[in-house]
Amino acid sequence: MTRSTALPSPTAPVLARATAAIASLTLATALTSCSFSAGELEPVGGEETAAAEPTAAAEPDAPEQGEESPAAEAPGAGESGAPAEGLPMDASEAQAWAEDVYWLSGSGEAFYRLDWTASASTTLELTHSGSSNFIIVAYGADGERYASIVNEIGPYEGGSTFGDLPLLDGPEAVEFVHIQADGDWTIGR
């Protein structure tokens, strides 16, 4: 009687490890190729920050009731046309995106004021023919940056629905869009 003692095949554990390694590499590649916008960088710490903070001794110099405070003259304060803090350009430089206009096209940087109200179902169809950054950012009337509508590199064709964006104040609060591109672009709604 002949008895065969065959060892289990080492291929199964090797294949399992190889599959796990490929999945890990795919995930690492996907995570490192993500594009995002960090906004404008500002220095942290240092003497400039400390000098800009008001001190308790400065409060007695606050204006009396009825007097205009210096804050009323600050950018974004009222109807002076000065840029609201955070807007990339002066609000008066924004081109109107009229309610009856459904397609915009241009090349390079542009800044638009929405003369229509976005809703959660509003979808923007976007194209870009450049080879570098294509970024569109939504801003509120007060200059607060709400969300990136798109942030891609190179040629792009796609869409973005306002209801899918992280807009804490809702899509109705979007007042401006800032477009940064190195080539021709179109935006349709």
C-alpha cells in the first residue's frame, strides 16, 4: 500500500497576501492623488498675531453711542463696495450671473454674483480645457467661503449639485462664485 503525504499548496496564502498588498497600494495611490483646496495660508503665531489682538486697556477708547465705530469702515462693512472679508475680489467687481442666463463661458479667472437663488436641486454642468487647476468656490454675501464646487487638475467635464455640497447655511445663501482656471471653461445650470 502506497500512501501519499502531500503538503498543502502554499499558493493560497501567497495569493491572499498579494491581493491584500495590491489593495493597500491601490488605496494609498487613491489617497495621495486626492485634490483639495486649503484656502489661503496665513502665518501661525509670531509677533504679528500678538500685535493684532486688542487688549483690555484699549476698550475705554470705544466710541460713545451715536458715534461711528472704526469697524463700520472695515472691509465688508455695509454698502461701501469694499470687499467682504474672505471674498477673493471686491464685491463690486463681480459680474452679474443674471437669472435668465443659463450658460457662462470664459477663460482664466472670473468672479460672479448670482442674481438667482440656488436650491438643493440646482446642478452645475462644468467643463475645463486647461492643463492645470480648475477650481470654483462658493461664497456667501458676508464673504464666508462655503465650499468648493469643483477642484480638479487638467481637462474636466462633470457636474456638481448644490445639495451635495457641505453648505451649512444651505444653497440659498450662496451669493458669489469664484472661478480659477488656466484654460477655457463653461458653467451651465
